[in-house]
Amino acid sequence: MTNKLDHPLQTSPSLPMFDNEQLFDSIGCLTTDGLQALQADRLDDLGRLEAAEHLTFCDRCLARYTALLDSIRLSAPMRDLIPQVQALMRLRRFRVLTNRYVSMAAAIVLAFALWRFGAFGSLSTVGRRPSELPDAPRTSVSDMMSGALTSISQGLGDLLGELQTTVRSGWDQLADRSAPTPHTGE
């Protein structure tokens, strides 16, 4: 069984290191064998350093090395992850917004409940004596609780209905965006 290289830049352990004395020709440019050794990673550290330094200022050798690299078969790119990442970002954004709306709705319900049960007090009755207050029909605590709970229940039902509609709309939008669309040949 032969050991084939998947990529031209990968070297086999059996290939010998290139002799640095043969890296440059008589006019000071990199030899063809030297460029191939650089491409195949058969140079030692000093040879790579000298070749890299030479390529920084010699346009002729740089063009030859670039042409040599152009002939290399590139590896296939990995599958595209952008649609999956964007779908996850949309889902997280939707969750964050939903959590904000739920927190805001709970704060509103709590504020209305406290206001309804008189925790904040009425500004017109603050500082007055009980004898100075207008005679209002007295209601029992159970009637007040029943009315308050009914209004809270109705308000929560309306709020949750609107929230459910918003959530369904968001899920539908996410499903529409994440569904693969067939490419037409137009």
C-alpha cells in the first residue's frame, strides 16, 4: 500500500531535507529546485528564512513562486455555516425580546395590582381625617377582591393572548427564514 499525499504541501517523512547550498543560483535568485523545496516544506529553518527574505525584495522569484503555488490543488471548503449561525442568532434574539416583554408585563400587572389595592394611596385622601372623607358606599373586602381578581384575570388573559400571537408570529418568521429555498435557474 503506497502512501499518497492528499495535499502537495504535505511532506512525507522519507523525503530528504533540501541542501541550502543549492537554494540560490549564480545571480542570487532562488533556483527552481529551491522553490519546489520551499513549496514542499523541505527546507530547514535557516533555508526558509533566507528564501522568505529573498522573496520580499525579488519580484522575479516571487512571480515564479506564485506561479508554482497556482498549480496546487486547493482543498475543498467546509460546508457553509452562515445560515445555521444566523438562525441561532435570530432564535436567541427572539428569546431575549420575549423575556423582556414577559418581565415588563409582570411588572405592569404588579403595579396595577398594588395600585388597585391602595398600596400607593390616593393623593386626594392623603392627610385628611377619616371624618373629612366623603361618604362613599362601603364595599366588602370579598367584593373588592373579586372585582380586582376578575380585572387582573381579564387583563392577563388579554396580555397572554397578545403575547401568544407575537410568539407564533416570531416562530413563523423563523421557520420561513430557516426553511431551505430551492434555487431556480433564472
